[in-house]
Amino acid sequence: MATVSGTLKTFDQVGKKEDIEDIIYQISPTKTPFISNIGTSKAQNTLHQFQTLELAAVGTNAKVEGADAGNASEQTTTMLNNHTQIFDKVVQTSGTADAVGTYGRGKEHKLQVLNAGLELRRDMEHAMVGAGQAGTAGNNTTARQLKSAQNFIDSATTSTAGANRAFTETILEEVLLKCYNEGGEPNLVMVTPSHSKIVNGFASSSDGSRNRDFSTGTTVVNAVDVYQSSFGKVSIVLNRFLDANTVLALDTSYWSRAVLRPMQTIQLAKTGDSDKKQLLTEQTLVCKSPKASGLAKALTA
């Protein structure tokens, strides 16, 4: 039906109020499972050092009655190290940006500082388990970098191949066995979202002997939170920032972040009509025993 001639419609209306929800929706992931599951310690230099010790190999131990005590056999420590890495974000907003009315936040500058802090923590997670950094001392033109977790784990507890292969339960069991043989007892297996889907399939077999108990509820469950192997129980933890071609079997008690400079917000010099801050921290990764954790690498993503 046609409208009455002369009716003012919203298409022609001037001066309408904006309709904006007074909230900001943010979907970017902020969870950092590796950092959240390890401890912290104190660094006092840009080269942070730590020692490990292993007992002598098991062997036959039998002495003739009355024999001399013989020679001593000491086990010396191994010195490991990692370089601290400086992480920073800079936030700068104009005076006008903080003065105008806004939706979903108070001051624009405070929102930008909050976002930068979340981004910084994600970058730290990436450096420790996502980037595969070898670690470097740096120089006048090259930034120091910490060594990532994958490059700390010993070859004795690593499963690898000449070319990328699909992740399987056999590979996970291989890594856990290697850790067990070296004395390690991983408590957490860290996987990418795509590899977690493979782990979900570990729970069933063709003959039905390993099917999960779904009870009699109405909820369909297709997730594995805990994996019970012959070598102990491990939690399955997803990490969006994990290197796509690796799976980590971690004894989290042997990992920590050594902090040289804790997270701080620094007010930078005012040079004009703006407010500028630097968020900064300097820290490194500590692996207290490279054989306590395991690594599956050369996996298809």
C-alpha cells in the first residue's frame, strides 16, 4: 500500500541520533597456555644460566669381599643458558582522541594500553613455543632472542622424521616412552587445535574395546581432556600459538620464565599534543631438564 503523500520518512529525516551499543566486542584469542602453566623465577643478567645433573647409568654393582674401595666416579653438572628477550609495545594517542566522547570505553588511551598488554603476552607465548627460535645474544643491530622450548628438549626425548607426517597415537606413545626411559614424567601434552582433533580419535578402536563412556546424557562429547598412557596420566591442552608442526609433552615443573625486568608501563616524554607510553618486559625461558619433557616434530599441520 502506498504511503500518504507528504509523509516524512526516516530516509529523509535530518538529525537522527546514532544507535551504537556502548560496548566493544573483541574476539582475538588471549589465552597463553604455556606461560600460564609454568612457574616464574628471577634473572639477574641478560645471559641467564642454570645447571642440570644426571646420575650415572645403572650397572652391575658387586664387590669382592675385602676389596679396596677403588676410585671415585663423580657426576659433574651441565651448565645451560638462555638469553633474555625484550618485549615491548608502544601506545600513542592524541589529546583530542582522549577528549571526545566515545562508546564502549572511557578514555581511548586506557583502552589502547589494555590492548597492548594483551598483545604483549601473546607475543611472549609465540616466542616460547610458536616461533622455534634458536636463541641469540644479539648485538648493536640485532635484538637478543630467547631459545624456544622446542630447541631445549633433548634429542633423546624427541620423535622426528625426514619429512612431515601425520600425528598419531603411536608417535605420542613413543615420546612418552622416551621421556619415561630418561626419568621424565610429563603431566601435560600441548597440541594445536588441528592435532587435538586427532587426539579425540585416540579414545576409540575398531573392535570397540576402548570406547569412551558417554553416560546416558543428551550431550555429545568428542573431546579428550586427559590421556592415560602406560607411562602416566597427562592433560591435553590446546594452544593456538603453538608451532603448527610440533606437539609438546611437558613436565611443567621443569619449566619457568626468568624475569629480568617485570612488565611495566613507562610514560614517555611528551613532545606534542599526544600521550605516549611504552609497555615493556625482559625475560627468558628456563628448561631445568631437557630430558624431562618430550617433543614430536616434523608433523603435518
